[in-house]
Amino acid sequence: MMAQALDILSWAMLLAGATFVFIGGVGVLRMPDLYTRMHAASLTDTLGTLLLLGGLMLQSGLSLATFKLLAVAVFLLLTAPTATYALANAALLAGRLPKGTTLPEDFKQ
Amino acid sequence: MYLAAALAILITMVLALIRALSGPSVYDRVLAVNLFGTKTVLLLSVVSFLYGRTDFLDLALAYALINFIGVLAVLQFFESRERSNTDEAQGQ
């Protein structure tokens, strides 16, 4: 009974994670400008990663695989926002603005 | 269930590849490549369970490390190039 419940929960998490990952991919392809694309990618990235790796963790139980998955999850959660921040910073420094916005008059680069 | 997740990740990787090929700017390409790398890590994790070989997870961990460093290095390169360009423009 308990094992079945865990199985169903992990399947649901895997499916939800796959859906979020797919939505992120569609967003990256379809969104109109760089910053909205970044938004779609990074938001669904963290949630999809957590759900997928969480589902796998539930499948593997208490073992070395779970610990490795935990390490992967922690590392991805630390690095994905950092990479997105560095990307947005580099793009803004290069003078790319979000669609429909302008720099304030007194802005100095 | 693993197969469905792996297929969804593969389709997402194809979408990211299309974005990386079509541009239009270098930052879009970096974003797509970063997404591709993250999805590779996820795909490796799912495939390790699909085939019951959990030693694949070591590869996923190593790939996550390499991908992050790679993206940061590329961004640093373009950022410093932009900086030197604007410095030259202001120096004139």
C-alpha cells in the first residue's frame, strides 16, 4: 500500500516535471524577446528539475542513488539562477533592453 | 513513465537547439545552450533509471559542473569584449 502510494506520487512528479520542462522549451522557442525567453527557461527549469529529480528520488528509496540525485538537484538549483543572472547582466551591459522599455535619462553605464 | 519523461526532455532539447541555431543574438544562443546543458543532466538522470544503471548519475553530476563553468566562461568573454568596446568608444 505504502509502496504503491510512493509509486503513484513519483509518477505524478515525473509527469509534472516533464510537462514543465516541455513548457520551458516551448517558451524559449516562442517568446518574443531575450528577457521573456530567459524568464520562461529559468522558471520552468528550477521547477521541472525539482519535480523530475524528486520523482526519481522517490523511486530509488534510501540509497546512494538518492544522495547523488540530491547532489545534482542542489547543484542545479545553485547554478541555474546564477547562470541566468550572469546572462541577463551581460545582455544588459551590452545594451539590450527588454521590449518596449527605455533607459532612464540619468542612467550611466 | 521514465520513457515519457525522457521523450519530453528530448523534445525540449530539440526546441532549444532550434533556438540556438536561429539566434538572433549571441545571448539567445547562450541561453539555449545553457538550457540544453541542464536538460542533458536531467536526461542522464532519467536514462540511468530507465536502464537501471544508476552509475550514470556520476556522469550527470560531472556534466552539471562542466556546463555551469562553460556558460560562465562564455558570458565572461562576451561581457569583457563589450566592456573593451565601450571603453574604446568613450576614449575617442
